[in-house]
Amino acid sequence: AVYTVPVEQQWVSRIHKAALAAKERGDIEYTFSEKVANTDYERVMREYCEAGHQLIVGEAFAVEDAARAVAKDYPDRAFLIGSSFKPDAAAPNFAVFDNYIQDASYLTGLIAGAMTQKNNIGMVGGYPIPEVNRLMNAFMAGVKESKPDVKFQVAFIGSWFDPPKAKETAFAQVDAGADILYAERFGVSDAAKERKILAIGNVIDTQADYPETVVASALWHFEPTLDAAIKAIKDKAFKADDYGQYSFMKHGGCSLAPLGTFEGKVPADVMTKVKAREGEIKSGAFTVAVDDSEPKSS
């Protein structure tokens, strides 16, 4: 695996966790590089290919052309790469994935809408790319269903891992009236904790670190995505597929984290609706829209 950020970063930590689980089961051997600069990404990918690794996993959002170029030069290797783009028949060994966890994000929105007192929610994201936008938009849709007149403050910090900048951006939103923060990036929940307001988590469950702050989180489970790719390789059937579907709730790719310390603090009627919606999402009776457009403040 080739990661541009530390493995503790939210998004990459879920890939890392799934790979470690597969390794522990004896399904794979696993080697990874973290904090790889964009300018070094292609070199590291090529080194792994030359070393004989059958599957290369990574996130190519800023190095898309380089990643696809490497795949073309190594047609006997399989590539499972996080990307905002779709698979290309011209690159039959380059499959893409993304964290389509809009289902769980929508459910956290239902809860946030019920918990805001000021009807003002701040949202801090990394970059306004599809994989971030769709989660924010799903969250906002859930909020509006619970409380239609909520206003949103939306900001992007231009980084995947800059907790201090995310924290300062969140402070500004609190100063502008927000009483709940959507923590798409690390640093936002720290701001919420210091200002004694609530936060909504994304991708990982951080409530143990913020027991009085993080009321709900949308969790991403990469295991279904990776396991499907491993099976395809073993079956000699790996091809340029879109693995995004495996992040959907119906495939076990996302879930709503347990409320933990906030159990009983969210209105009972709201949690009844959340449970009902969760069941409808899993059965296919209710579909959360995938909206990749950039969310705006309102």
C-alpha cells in the first residue's frame, strides 16, 4: 500500500485496518509506505511492483495520472486505488474505490438536526472533491429532515492532514454561531471540545477520545472492498471494476457508530426514526442520494 498521509489519518486508517485484518487471517502479506510525497508516489509504486507485490492499494486523488501510468507499465499487477474517477477499459488492471458512506452520514445528520439548539452547524472539510462532498451533502440532507431551518457554515482547509488549521477554521465557525461541528478532518473535534459544543465524527469513531463531545459518527469499513479485491485476484478475475459499491451500508461498508456516552441523550423519537431509516437503507426501501456537488454555506 502507498499512502500520502500517516496511517493514523482517518481515511487511510480504515484501509490500513482492513489490510491488517486480512494479514492476520493469513489471506495476504502486507507492506506499506506512509507519508509519501506526491512527487515520490510513482517511484514507490514502481518499487512495489518490481518487488513482486500482486496488489497495490493507495489513494491517487492528487497523483491520478502517475498511478494510472504505473498500472499500464505493469499489466500483471492489480491496482485498487482510491479515486474520484471511474475505471477505464484501457487499463484492465486498475480498479477504483471510494468511501461511499453517505448512508451513515445521512443518519448522523438526522441526529445532529435534533441536537442543535442554535440551528447553526459548522462543517470543515479537506478539499471539495466528490468523496468529501457526497458525505457532507448526505449529512446536510439528514439535518434538514430533522430540522429544515438549520443554517450551515461550510469551509475547506486545502489539506488532508492539518489539524491546527482545521481547528482554527472550526473556532471561527463557533464564533459565528455554530453549536455543532461536522468533523470531516482531524482538529475539528478538538475545537468543539474546547468550546464545549458537540461534534459529528466521520470515517472513524473518536468518541473514546471525546466522550462529552462526539455525539455520533459515520464509520467506514474498508473490509468488504479489500476482501472483494483479494477474492477476485485469487479467482484470477480481477479487472477494472468500480469497488465503490462495497462502501454502501447494504454491503457492510459503513455504519452508524454506537452512541456510547450519548445513549439516552438523543431524543427517543429521533433514534426510532434513525433505526427505521437504517433498516430501510439496508433493505433498499430508502436510498440516500449521492450528491457529489460542492456543498455551500446557507
